[in-house]
Amino acid sequence: MESSITHPVNGTRGGLLIRRATARDAQRLSRLVRRSRAYEGHYAAMVAGYRVGPDYIEHHRVFAAVEAATDRILGFYSLILAPPELDLMFVADDAQGLGVGRLLIGHLRAEARSAGLTGVRVVSHPPAEGFYLSVGARRTGTLAAAPPAVMWDRPELVLPVD
């Protein structure tokens, strides 16, 4: 689903456009992940050197929230259809609290609905669980740590599409 509608979002110039990410966005998406303050401290190892590659973008449903006037990427998500899962979702630190995440979730729901899905699994970064609950996700369990890649338990949720 391509969104050609520019959404007014406080604090952005010209509003936001949600568009399909392209291979040319790979470096900017990778930087957004690696610079996320949500992954500071003991979470830092999870994103150190993380790369969203052009091949990943070309083979998955990756959508970016782009500031219309500047083409700056303020956030993005990746939806896996089978099985349905939110694989990645990041919002730039200075764009948090502006409604970018909620706009992305609304787009994800529309994308999932058009693919015939009724719900999307979310394995959340622990500090982000409150956000997912606030947009209607329901906690379904806990995914145990998987060292050495992931050293902490993570909330598992389902985000209803309807």
C-alpha cells in the first residue's frame, strides 16, 4: 500500500509521507537503528553494527515515514506476512512523541488488512512494550533470552488488524 497522502504531524516540515522504502534508503535506515537511544546501555550490543541491507528492503515490506519537505526518514517498519510479524519498527529519537509511530502502526494495519491478515505478532524491545499496548496490542507471553544475540527476555504481543 503506497500512501501518497501527506499527514500533518506536529514538529515536521510539510507533514509526513509514508512510502515503500527502496534499496537507496538502506544506509539511512541502518543509521536510524544504530543511533536509537532505546538501545543504549546493556541493549547496545543488539544494534551494534546492525545493517538494514538493500536486499532486505527489496525482499520485505519495508515502509518509511518521510518528512515531505526534506525527504528525511523519521521512522520505518517492516512487515513479514508469513507468519505475520512486525520484524522491525524504529522512530528517530527526535521524532518520538510527534505521532510518527502511531502513523506507522495505522499504515501497518492497513497493509496487513489488505493482505488478509487479522493480527500481527510483535516481539517487542522491552522499553517499547508500553507503546504497543497503547496502540491496541495485547500481551500474549514472553520470549526468553537467546544469548549471545539477545541477552534479555522480550514481551510477545499480538496487534489486531481490525
